Amino acid sequence: MKLLLLCLGLTLVRAHGHIARSNFDASKFSGKWYTVLLASDQKEKIEENGSMRVFVEDIESLEDGSLAITFQTITNGECIPNALIADKAEDGTYAVECRTPDLSPKLKEKFVKICEEHGVVQENILDLTKVDDGHNIFHVLETDYDDYMILYLKNFNKGNTFQLLELYGRTTDLSPKLKEKFREICEERGIVLENILDLTQVDRCLYTRSGQGDYFSSSYYFKEEISNVDVGQG
């Protein structure tokens, strides 16, 4: 009985963990993440071969407040590792733009080292001065640091814009309640249900992640559906 009560107590503490919606501690973003749900008001951006169809792997907080992000894309059926740096602004948002010329060699070396640790070769480190996809501004909407994080991104390119919402998990197995919350946030921003993709149901390069092996078998993928919600598949 004591063991049962202890387990129940731990469950309740877990269920009522702190959820941050502002004043984020970026150092707690660091570590492994998985893209679970992806949504956009321009669905073609997140469909197969879309420029924003990315599978996040790792986020690291750097000394200057920037975030180093490694992720995978799929090109011609092949998983391609990539990396970029998102600069932090005073208002707490992050910008994915080219680095300034006076960036310290120490930070550059650290970023390259992080890339190497995650299997990203130098030719796959993006030089955004040569990419004509506009620029992205994003911020974290909410997170509990331990289980999930919801990001909102806006792309600006030659006078045009589109929105992107991402639900990340420390594992691919997030609760239906969290997925429902994500759907509601999308609706609030004008993104329809048909434009929400469940990326746990597609080829997402899990076997290329370091040290994962057979752990990510199909039996591990999310199988529960949000009540009365038919989340689209990519």
C-alpha cells in the first residue's frame, strides 16, 4: 500500500510540473528532441520535399544566448544531417540569419564541434547567406523542459510570410492531451486541422540518430489518436 501511495504521489507531482510560458531558461532547452507534430498555413512547406519539413535532433544553448540546432531532412529518400545557429534577440525571439563577421573563433569552434558530435559533416553546415528562403523569427510558446516544447515561427521572404508551429518531445510518445493543446493553438493562429502533420507516422530518420538502434521500432511510435481529431499524415 505504501508503495502504491508513493507511486501515486510521484505521478501527481509529474502531472503538475511547472509549465513555462515566458522568462524561459534557455539552458534547459539543451539536449535531445524529436519533432512530433508540425503545422503551417502553407502546407506545402511541411509536406514531402518541403523546405520546413525538418526532424529536430538536438538543441544546445550557447554562451551568447544563441541556440545551436541540429536536425535532419530527407532528400531523394536519403536522410541528410544539417545544423544552424539561431540568434537570440532582446525580446526573447530567435532569428535564423547569417552570423556576423566578428563572431568569436571560440564560438565557431564550439558550433563545429557540436556538429561533429552529431555526425554533421562540414559541407552540411548551412551558409544562410547563400540560401534564398528569406529569414525566420521564432519563439517558444510554452514548455515544461522535461517532456515537450511548442515553438511558433514566422518566415519573411520578399514581402511574403507564412507561419509554422512545431511540437517537440523528449521522446516521440507525447500524450493526446498535449496534441490536443497543440491543435487548439494552431486553430487560434488560423492553421486548419488538415495542415497539422503527425511526423511520428512517417519515415523520420530515426535509425540515423546516434545510438538509437532498434529502440525506435514501429511499436514505439505514437499510436493513440486525439479524441475526435484526425491529425493528418505527411
